[in-house]
Amino acid sequence: MHQLNLCFQPAWLVRTLLACWLLTQSAWVAAHPPGLSSVDVVVKPDGVIAKVTFALQDIEAFSPMDSDLDAEVSDAEREAAKPAVAKLLADQFRLLDGNAVLAPSEPGRVDYDEQNNAHVEFHFGPLSSGRLTLQSAFLASLPDGHQQYLTVKDGDGKTLAEKMLGKNDASLSVELTAGAAQAGGGAWLTAFADFFKLGVEHILTGYDHLLFLFALLAVTHNFWPALKIITFFTIAHSITLALAGLNLVELPSSFVEPFIAATIIYVSAENLIRGDHPKGREWLTFGFGLVHGFGFASVLREMEISSSDTGILLPLLSFNLGIETGQIAVAAIVLPIIWWLNNQIAIADKFLKSCSAAVCMMGAYWLLERTVL
């Protein structure tokens, strides 16, 4: 009896710490992860067109739209804020023709979409030199993790350059010569690395996706059941990520985000009710994984990001590989702990139920936040 207690206490401590860690996620999910924006520049003989796309939440902190302070932004208030939004970005986004700063030929045109993004388009005069430099000073005001994907194309749609900008690297110079344009077409490797990194970061900060996967894996005791669940989840979300990224199937985020929260509640509740070894879990994983794929795709589609030479295919492939790499890394760390705890007869049931209850509460919080709140 004494030996059982000595073995029980460390395991109980691990279980308690893990449950507490899950509960602390509520402090993290109150804030959105670092943002993502894009800049598409088209260089034509008669001028330059630059289109900047930002999430409204990134702009509202610097250009408030809630003029009547009622905690809600009406359509009229958003329309009234367009000149301020255009001026804000015009002051922060600079184009240089050689060493000369280009001024927009007219105020920026602002449009909003249904995904709470703002699209600001600027028109500049023709270039007189062979070098174009772009500086995005606005990134210095945003969180450290904010990334801005920049593409530069000529009038025929040929890629001249593409780069992921950040606070510490917020500019790009492009040599506008025939040789440089051809060299720019070889930037696919850089784009691949950028989107791969984006995928890793997205899954590591996608706490809802991670908790869903944790709830699925919490019932496993060894390698093969876990591999089956991870494989089915990977196949499912890869299918819908591709379909959504190619614009073949579209689901509104107002449906996808609450449904993702509901999948977390369902799986964790199943753990509480059915306990260990629920049958058919891999097919449940596949069905719910299809919806999670739409959540992954929103990162690319809502910000209208694509790699010009390969369309959306290169970003889709590298972004998905990044997601899988991050997912495998997390699983490699968490699964040995889960298996060890599940194989401790004295505490296995308590571990599963306490962690599942914590995950269920987080899922319920997200569901309320994404619907009622």
C-alpha cells in the first residue's frame, strides 16, 4: 500500500499540472494570435498599383471606428472610417523609385469584405529608375509576430519578387530588369520556407486545434492507435484545406469556428461518458477533421495570399507541411506522457476524466465566445 502511494503521488502531480495548464489557456485565447497581412504590388509601364490587405482588428487599434463608443461598429461607422484608414496606410506604406519617394496619385480606395478584412488600393505614377523599394513602416506598430506577405509582379503577372516581411525586416528592393525578373521567378524556395514557417506557427498557436487533437489522443495507450488518429486527422484536414484554398468549396467562418469548438466539446464529452477505447474514433476524427481543414484554410484565403508563379498550390503545400510538422512535434512531446499516465492503473481513469473535463470547459468557452459573446 505504501509503495502504491509513492508511485501515485508523482503521477497525480503530473495530472494536476496538466489539467491546470489546460485551464490557463483561457488567458491566452482571450487575445488573438499575431496577425497576418498581405501586400500585392503590380508594376506596369503606366504606373504602379499596390493593394494592402489587413484584418480590421489590426487597424482599429490605430484608426478607431466606433465613433459613438457603444462597443459595436456599424456599417455606417465603417464607411465613415474609410478616409482615415486610407490615410493611415498611406503614411505607413512607402514606395521608392530609386531614391525618390513616390506619392499616390489619388487617395487610397478602401473596401471591406465579409471576413472582417480591409483592402486598401493605391495608384502611383510610372517608374523612372530600374529599382523599386517598398517599406512597410506600419509593421513596427504591430505585435512582434505579425507577418506581411509581399508579392511584386509585372503587368503580365510575372513574379518579380516575393517575401514575408516582419517588424525587424520590413522592406524589399526589386531590380526591374529582365534578368532580375527571371531570377525572381526562382523565389519559390523562399516562398516555400515562408509558408512552411507560417504553418508551424499557426498550429502551435491554434490552441483549439491542439486541444481537439489532445482530446482525441487522451484515450490512447500506445503508438498504433495514436498513429491512426493522427493520420485520419491529417488526411481529412488536408482535403478540405486544398478544396478551400482552391476555391472549390467554401464555408463561412461564422459556421466553421463555432463548429470547431463544438468538436472539442463532443470528443471530450465522449471521453467522459464512454471512457477508454471508444470504438470508431478514427472515423470521428476524419469527419471532424474535415471542418478543421476549413479553419486552417482561412489563414490563406481570408488574406488573399498566393504565390504568383504557382498560384495557391505552393502556399497550400508548404503551409500544410508546416502544420503537419508542428502537429507531429507536439504529439511527440505529449504522447509519451499520455501513454505513461494511461498505463498507471491507479490513476488512468482520473487522468482521462479530469483532463477531458478541462478540455470540455475550454470548448464550451470558445463556443460561447464565437456565438453568443
